[in-house]
Amino acid sequence: MESQPIAGITWGETMLGVDLWFGMKNKRGDGCAGENDKHKKQKAHTTVHGDLIDVFEEQFGDLYDSGQGVWSEFSKGVASMLSESVVAVASFKGDKMVCSCSGIIILCKPLVTTLLTSASLVRSSHDESQIDHDLMVKVRNVHDQYWLGTVEHYDLDYDILLVNIQTPYLCVARLYHEVQLGPGSKVVAVGRVFNTKKLMAASGLVKDKRDISDQKECAISTCKISKVGIGGPLIDLDGNFHGMNLYGEGETPFLPTNIILECLKRFGLSRVGNRQGDYCTSGDGNVNGYQTDLDYPQDLVDTIHENLRSRSYPLPARMRVGLRLVNSFEEEFRPLDPCSEDFMNELNVELASKLSQCVVSLAAFNGKIRRFACSGILIKYGRCTSVLTSASLVRYSDDESKINDDLQIEVRLPNGQCVKGVLQCCCLEYNIAVIKITRFTDLCAIKLERRRQFKSGSKVVAIGRIFAQGKLTATHGMITDKLSKLDCEVLMVSTCKITKAGIGGPLVDFSGNFVGMNFCDDDETPFLPRNEIIMCLRRFRTKGTKAVGYIDESPRPNKWPVPEPYWSYTSDVKRLSLEEVMSRIPKFDWRSTFC
């Protein structure tokens, strides 16, 4: 027998007008009303608009980085899973943050990930029965990665919001398990702050549901959270998901898993999340078991994860034979004709030697985390030797219109030695940068002074260098008369097929003339022609500035997309296997570890 709805029940939340209440409501997004709408159920939602931004930064409980408090009670595997699956979500109107809360990954398909959070993120401040379609949603994870989110489904009565983001595989919450909570069960509320990306957790006990109301749709724990924790998961010490946290003074109401699953079923998502021991779902909807305790020792898995994170790579959904990383910075070029991989022999010995001595690799680090890697060519610039490369090396990953001054740049020279590089000048419009090398003056460098024209059909060679190994990689092709699909109108296109490692690297003809600088696209290799580069370098000298943003004051900045890395069970032997990726990490001996 269904209990009668109770209207207007509120918790005494007076802080900055935030209000958690029960009421009779039947408006739902996506047309997801239940089949028996004449039985109007009591619903709960939170309203957090109008809060000061400081409220969205308020920490609670114990910090993950401390390893203290409740974090010391989790196993290493559970703590790692939470670190990967709990995200921070924020909505913006222009540059102004409107709301910030937490969320958790519940579904992972190839390049599409779905997270569960609070509908307060997008609820209209003028009409709480509607969402604000003008808001922009951003998602941030532990690795300082940002994604733009798309509102996929919502139920304002239950305060449920599903947001889709395009990512490689990520860890997924354990929604399916046999553990039942009762009064006195120990639980943990988890959340993440958007700006600082700090992960927090507060423990408590489940209270008798009768202490709330006679409804069965909401329960309470004694976990004390801040408003940052709204939308975050409530779990047990084994990492099993038991509900989504709302907000209340002193105690924390939460929406239980069974109600969430009912809503997801109405959304057409009948099978999401993981069973205990799983990491994420495969693209065909089947659950892939990430059973590290059965396949590999946990210490080894942790080491692999640590090394992958250090290079900003996603974690694989499963560790098994055939797993390959697509769009890595360690992937070598693939020649158009596999039978002519030794085409560099067609170049004369002197030219081949010169090319190998002037092409370098670069990487940008934020602390110990590598954010980007690419290639470049040594040039004479002013009185010093510098590297001409792509400005993607120094851009913010979530805002291409800005330079990240906090990055440390390393240049791997042809002899394998790594030296410090300093950003000398760059042009974001044409995506080029000049990196100064201060300690070396006797390097082999080219002079870019005379303008040259190169015709369609000319044979060319694209060259790059892999940062992790210092290995030279090259492929050949010809200049075409095609227009590039990228925004920059002055780009030309060659048939050379490069990888991300070749971004910023040189394109040369078979006489050794510098033709342009390569960028990366799916089906072609756009390049910035030599003459445009010379024009930029001259402008750098004239203006004497570190950075030229947009030369023509374009109202719409050019986009320079870089393919995101992801794991795949592909049969393409040219993709890097997990073993190959790990073997290319300095000081990590994959073979000895697995023997």
C-alpha cells in the first residue's frame, strides 16, 4: 500500500537560502513520468542557486591526499576507484560559476561516459520546475582534466541529473551488489571540490527511515557534508554505492539506489554501473570484469596506474592480451606503403644525417605529470638556438585561448639529453611557439629567412621524434591542393600520415628544404607553410613580445583539436599494446615485472 504524500516537509536549512523539502510534484524532464502518475509520490530536491561561490569551495570530512581518517579504513583498491570515479561538476553562465557539486560515473561506453549528479546543477533560479538551458556544464576529475558536459536526462522531482561527457574509459560506480543497509550501518559520503579538485569523505551511520517521514523514497545518514557534496555518492567501506547525497543541516538525506535505478530504467538505462570487482562497462553493454586480484598482483596494477597517470593517460578498463592505447604520444608514424618503410634511404646520407640532428622532441610538465608531448625543429633565432614547435605544448587543455605559464618544458635533444626549455614567444592564432634553449649553442639548426613556394604534387617527408624514447620517426607523401578541415585558413595539406608525436615537427622536401610545420588530424596532415611561419617570426622580432595571441584580432579563435587517448581491444598491430606502453616508461621494466 502506497503511503500518502506529505506536502511542505522541510529541514531547518536557513544557510543562504538553501532548502531541502518534500512536496507533491509531477513535472519531469524527458517525459519520464511513471506509468501510474495518478499516485503522486513525495519527491525531494535541493536548491542551491543564490549561494556565494565560497560555499562551492567548502571542504568537509577527510581529504583523500591525507590518507587519514576514513580513507585509512578503505582498501587501496576502493580508495583508487573512488579517486577515479568521483568527479566535480559545475554550471556556468558565461565565465561566472552558478553552481558546483559532485557526481559519480555510472556508465562508460567507448568515448561516451555518463555521470550521475544533482539536478540542482541546472535548475532554473526563476522556476524550480524547469532547468536553465543557457547554462554550460563542466566536469573535472582528479587528473585535472576538464570536459564539457551535455545534459542527457533529468528528473527534477527526484533531483536526478545525468550528464554525458566524451572521454576514454573511466572507473564506474558499483551500483549492483547484494549489500543491504539498515539502521546503524556505517556509510561514507564522498565529494570533490571543482576548483581545487580535492576529494573528501565523511563517515556516519544510517538512521532509521522513520526518523524522516513515513515515505520510503528518502533516507538519512549522519554524515556531515558541505554543499560541495550534493550529488556525490554514499557508499559503504567496500565501495558499494548506496545512494546520492542531498543536503541537510547536521545530517545528510540521500536518495537510495533502488529509486535511482527506477529512474534510470525510465530513462532507458536499464543496465549501468558495475558489479563488485568490475571497473567499467564495454561498448556493447556487457560488463567487463576488472578483477585485478585474479589477473595481476594489486601492487603491479597500482604501479601501472601510477605510471599511466604520470603521462596523463586514462586507465584501461581491463588488463588483458590485445589491449592497445590509441592516440598516445609514443605512437610512431605509419608509412603509406608498408613495403617502403625504409624510404629514408632514398635521401642522400648528408641530408638524412642533418635531419636527424635538427629534429627534437618536447614535453610540458605540471610537477611530475606530463601534460603534452610533441616534436620540433632547431632554428637560429636571434643570437641563440631555439626550437620551433606547436603552441599546443603550452596551451591550457580546457581553454585554448590561454597560455599555461605554470608548465615546465623539457627538450630532448638528438643525442638523447634532456634540457630545460623556456617559452620565448608564440602565436596562438597560427599555433606556433618558439622555445629557447639557453645552455647549448653548437647544435645543428636551420635558418628560416628566405621565402619559398611549394607546389601541389611535390614529394615531402614528415619527421618527428618520440619524447619517451628519443627515437626518430618519419613518413613520406606529397603536397595536395586540398583545404584543411581545421579552422586556420592558411593551412595546407599533405598525404603524410603522422601521429600526435609529430605535432610541431617539420615537413621537408627531398632536397632538404623546410616546407612547413605539421599538425595532426584524423584523415590528413595539415601543415603551416614555411612563408607563414617566417611572417610570424618576423612579427615576433618586431613586437618583441612573449606571446602574440590573435594577429588579425579574430572574434572567433582558431581551434586546434588534439586526438584524445583511449584504450581499445583492436587488432591493429600498429597501435601500442599495454606492454609496449609500459616498456616505454623510463625506469619501468615491464618484462622483468611480468616474468
